[in-house]
Amino acid sequence: MSTRPNDFRNKVQIWLPLIIAVSVVLGIVIGMRLPQAAPAVKISKSGAIHDYRLREGKIEELLRYIEAKYVDKVDRDKLVDEAIEKLMSQLDPHSSYIPASELEEVNEQLDGKFNGIGVEFLIVKDTAVVVSPMSGGPSEVAGILPGDKIIKVGDSLIVGEKLSNQRIVSFLRGEKGSKVQISVLRPGSNKLYQYWITRDKIPVKSIDAAYMIGERVGYIRVNRFTAETDKEFLESMRILSEQGHMKDLVLDLRGNPGGYMQMATNMLSQLFPNKGNLLVYTQGRASHRAEFNSNGRVFYPIDKIAVLIDEGSASASEIIAGAIQDNDRGIIVGRRSFGKGLVQEQYQLSDGSALRLTIARYFTPSGRSIQKAYDHGSEEYDRDVEERFKNGELLSANKISIKDSTKYFTAKGRVVFGGGGIIPDVFVPLDTIQINEFFLNARQMIPAFVVKYLDKPKREQLSKMGLNAFQKKFNLSQSTLDDFKSYTAQNGLRGSAGEWNKAQKEIARFIKARIAKHLFDDKGFFTVLNQNDPTVKAAINSLHATEFTK
């Protein structure tokens, strides 16, 4: 009777290996018949991909066949880059792939710093000429002077017909703390001066100029939004408020392509004295609505604000213009802005390249998206500004095309529109001389001509005047304009009498501004240029005539 359990156990022990074997085979067969799941991809908060089983996909399979069977030898990396570029072209115009070779330069533009010797130069014929060493930078400390011709960097001769900005930059930039020997030829001397310069972190200025343009009106021009822009802006505000007693502000964002959104919202917080004003919000398919509000911590109070924009003002520039307009905090002056209302994040890839991907749209406080249409391809998207000129929009406010007829309302109930940029409150037409082909060709020759014109005696004489006296009293003589005309003819530009007469006034303005840049830096350039700028004049007139809500 007691042997029955043992018999059962014995039978199980005999058949168990066979049962297990059959189960394994059945599992394999069933598994083979099931649809294969996509390879898992783990993405960290930083966006880095940690599971590389994507390599087993169709693109990798194609590449293996090409490498193994194709009739000619192929460059695998080039094929991959081109495939990625094609893939990115199917997305919006602002999502992009950045090859590893270009990433450092792209990041430098956003970070606002690079390692170098701190010198601005200009290529004149076949030689790099120093326009100015950066104040307090390595070159100025070493003794480099404006007008010096850079002949050698180390043992390398850098003069000749094949000279390019990129080649010179590659020689002058390098690791912080490293040393480089620069050999320069000084005007009026045949001696080659040699300097050892220690490379350092060089700030890329995002603010071109900040100065008092009127008794109570300050002017600040921002050329991009880098990681340092909010600090630069606050320092400019401090100087103009404490030293110039600024009460009103002209904020020039013309031609500013944007950059970091956070810098724009930080700047806006300095222009809204109350806490809680909605400045902008973002929202995307995979990202929830995120609001950015003023913090109420204003260091230098401003009464009235005028923001200058044009067809080159994009992204973060439009965030500022939209917040000022929708909150009725100031007046927008100029022409319709570019129309970029998309937010990108940058993700580092395993090979050192990067993906800049659009993850959300941003909306102005009234709820409008100002992103222009991009569903007809990048070529039509890029031609948009050209089309604006053709249809007359840049010359007349009546020609402005409203792409989205949905009405949005500012804090005071004014109607505003989205769907393609910020439409200014005060329209200023484009001066057609600025796109005149002859003038544009002549203007390219002005920097080199000024280097030649501004010899040592002239530089010393004009520098003693000071910027204010130079702006008011210095006028370009007819003989200097004739010299410029001869200079352009020597370099292949020969205009008719009519072309010269039409462009001469503007050429004189730019030559004077360029001289001021050599003598008094960018502040001098914009002080002179803005003196007769119609958009700046319209902004100042509007500030005098209008009351705004703080």
C-alpha cells in the first residue's frame, strides 16, 4: 500500500526530461511565429540613447549590404550623415542634425564664449588686419594694436589669395592657457613685431551697444540670446540707469535670430514690475503646457518701452515682442517679424554629433502661435522674406498678409493676429537703398577702405574729439567720398553717375559709422548709424507720444 506514491514519483522522474524538452521546443516555435517587438530604446533625462540595438534596424541592414556588395568603395559615415539629413528634412525647418565637426562652433554661439586671443580682424586683399583687440583681452594685454597686419601665427605664414576667415580663426583659437606667437606688421614700420599671447576664454558679446540716445531714453541692441545675455542686459541696464538716468528704453532686436528662450524670459522679467504677468507658454505633443511668468524682481525700473523688430527678428526676439505687445507694456516698431514659434532641445549623440529637435510650440500671452507655415517645404519657407518684398509688404503696412484670421486680444482689448510673426504697432517701411545691388556691393568695400583711410595721425586726431563731438561735428568730405569711389573702381566696382548719386548719402553714413567703430568700438558704430535711422526715430517719437501700462 505504501509503494504507490513511490511508483508515481518514479514515473515522473522518468518522463520529466522529455516533458521539459518538448516544452522548450514548443516555446521556440511559438516565439518564432509571434510578431517581433521593436527594439527597446532607453533615453535618459538628458536625451542620450543608452541602448544601441537600433543598429539592428533596416538602415543598418542596408548599410551592411552596401558595404559588402556595392560595386565601388563607399564612405559609411558620409552615407549615414546624408541619410540623417534626408530624415530631418521631413520634419520642421528648425529641427536639425549637427555633425560632430560643427558642434563646437554651434555651441560656442549659444554659450557666448570661446577660447582664443580676443581680436577682431578684417581681411583686406590678402592680409588679416586687426580692427580692434578686445578691451582687457589677451591681445590687448600683449600689445596688439588696431591696424596691425597679422603676417604669421607660429611658423605658419597666413597671407595670400587663399586666405579665409575660417583659416585664420583655426590658427588663433585653441585651448585655454595655451600660448601662440603672433607676428604683425605695424603701419608705418617695416619691422615685424612678435608677441606671445596666452589664449583665454573670450566672451561673444550678445549686446552690441548700450547708450543714452536721448535725455531720458536708453538704447540697447541685442544681436542674439546666448547663455550670458541676461547678465549682459542687466549690466547695461545698471550703467544706463545709474550713470545715464534712463527712464525709457528702446530695445533693438532687428536681425536678432533668437537663441535661449530662458534668456528672453529673464530679460522680460526686468521689464515687468509686477509678479505673475504671463510672458509666454509652451506646449507640445509629448510635453505639457509650461508657463513663464514675471517674477516681480525688477532692479532698474523702466517707464516706457519701444521694441524694434524686422523680418530678421525670430524666436526669442519674437517672445519678447509678443509679451510686450500682448500685455500692452510697450510699443512694437518696425516690420513683421520672421515667424518662428517652435522650441528646440539639443540631444548629444553617441558619436559626438547632436540632434536639435523641435519639442513644442510657444504661444504669446494672448494664446497666439506666431509660427509661419512650413508644410510646403524648406525652400518655400526660406523664400518667405523674398516673397514679402515682391508683394510689397516691406514697403507698405497695407500689404501685410495675415495668415491666420483668428482674433486674439491684448490686455487692453486690442486685436492682434498670429500665424506668421509679430505685426508691429508702428510700421516703418524698408529703405530700398538697403537692398540696392550697387549699394550692397559698395558697402562691402567700406571696412577695408576705412582701414586704409584711418592712418595713425587721423586716428589720434579723431580719437581726441570724443564720441559726442565726433557724432555732431565730423562730416565726410567730398574728397574722401571721391577717394572711396576710386577705391571701389580699383577693386572692380564701377557704377553709373545715377547709381552713385542715389547711394552716396547712405555710403557716407556707413563710412562715418565704420570710422566711429574703429575709434569708439561698437557703441560708436551704432551711435552714428542710429542718428538718421528711420526706425529709431519712429520709436523715439512714439515714446514721447504714447502712454503704456506697466
